Amino acid sequence: MLFVFLSICCSVIVSILLKLARRYHINVYQAITWNYSMAILLTWIFYKPELGALKNAPVYNYAALGVLFPALFVIMAASVRKAGIVRTDIAQRLSLFIPILAAFLLFGETAGAIKVIGIALAFIAIICSIPWQKSGSKTESGAWGYLLIVFLGFGVIDVLLKQLTKVNNVPFTTAILVIFIIAFALTFIGLIYQVATKKMKFSWPHILIGWILGAANFGNILFYLKAHKALANNPSAVFSSMNIGVIVVGALIGILVFKEKLSLLNKIGIGVAVLAIIIIYFPQTLGFLHL
């Protein structure tokens, strides 16, 4: 549970930083680019990855994640512009369906009655947590394509990260170093191109902002993988707890820090989310209620 909680906290910090970046007109692309450089540095300093173990590594997995991480940031930004924040948020949260399905079809998890109830409550919590009353934006042409990519992208990322923890001949810390390097290389090439074509102006402060973002991003992915290692036989517990945990902590931060107001439906969603976490996670830990 500790690793899930730490991953949730880091994920919420990333969301807060991106939210503040938009508020203060920070160039998100530059921040995202430099974020990966810090993630690479932290991985190297703290975990001394074994590069020699990469001989038998699943290269396709690393390449896919290295491309998907930065690409989804860009797609999400386009989705927000074309479909609105609310619809993009819905697509991202409902992507939980993909890793939950994969937990039973690909990773061989068994579906007990209590677990199914907990997962059902997780989806109810997600639906209730969405700020439906703010949905007033028009959907531009082609917007549903972006929403579909957001939905599929986040779901596939969760599945690919889980697969990393099942590769025993390569430490997952080595794997994430390679993924961060791929992501940084791609975004840096994009940055150089945009600066060279004068579509973007290089700004030194964005490096510092990106490094702060990178520290949180590093913690998010590292603790997420550690959680999957700790609960290797129950990936649905990690998928669900992580998703709805972000909803609960994010809502609390929104209320306390950003003075956001929640509707009655949103408050019900938070309550259901807490109940879902208890039902999904604690039976795994305490060893009871397996039906």
C-alpha cells in the first residue's frame, strides 16, 4: 500500500505542476523535455542501472513506452484544445478499463466476487468524480480521434508498465532508465526542430521547471512499478487503487490549495472511491474475503 500511496502523491504533484504551468503560461513542451533529463539523472544516481542486463531486454516494450510517454502529453494538449478539459479527463480516467481487462486476460488474475465489486465501485467513483456541470465546450472536428488516443494510450501504458515487472532478467530500474533516455531523445529532437524553425523560443527557466517536474515523474513511475512488484499476483488492485487514489488526493488538493468546489455527485464519488480502495486492496493484504 505504501508504494501505491507514494506513486499517487507523485502523480498528483505532476498534475499540479502541469496545471500551474498552464496558469503561468509556461511552455509545457519544454518543461516535459527537460523533465526526462532529470528522471534519467535520478535513476542513474540512486539505482546504478545494470546496462549489461539489456542484452535480453524486451526492446519493443521500451521503445513503445519511450514514444508513448511524451506523445501522450502532446496528444492530451491537443485533445484539451479540441474536445475540452472535461472530455479529455473522462477519456483518461476511463482508460482504467484496459489494464483491468488485461489483468484477467493477460496476467492470469482470478476474479473473485469481492474483487469484482471493488472494481465496479472504482468505475462508479470515476464517473461520479467527473465535473459534468462544467462541460459546455463544443467538440471540434476530429476531436473524438484525440479522445480515443488518450483512452487507448493511457490504458496501454499501464499494461506495458506491468509487463516490465514480469521481466526477471532485467531490473526494472534499468528498464525505466532506457525508457527515459528514449523519451528525452525524442522530445529534445522535437525541441531543437521547433526552436530552429522559430515555432518556439528557447527559455532557460524551463529547464529548472522541467527538472522539478522530472523528480515527481521519476517517483511516480518508480513507485508504480514497485507496487506492481509487491502485488505481482494482483495487478487489478494496483491499477484500480492508483487511479481512484489519484482522484481522492487530487480532489483534496483541489479543495485545500486551489479552492475548488465539488458538486454533491463529486463528493459521493470520493466516498465511493475510498470504499473501493478498501474493498480492492485490503483483502489482498490481510488475506481474507477471498470469494
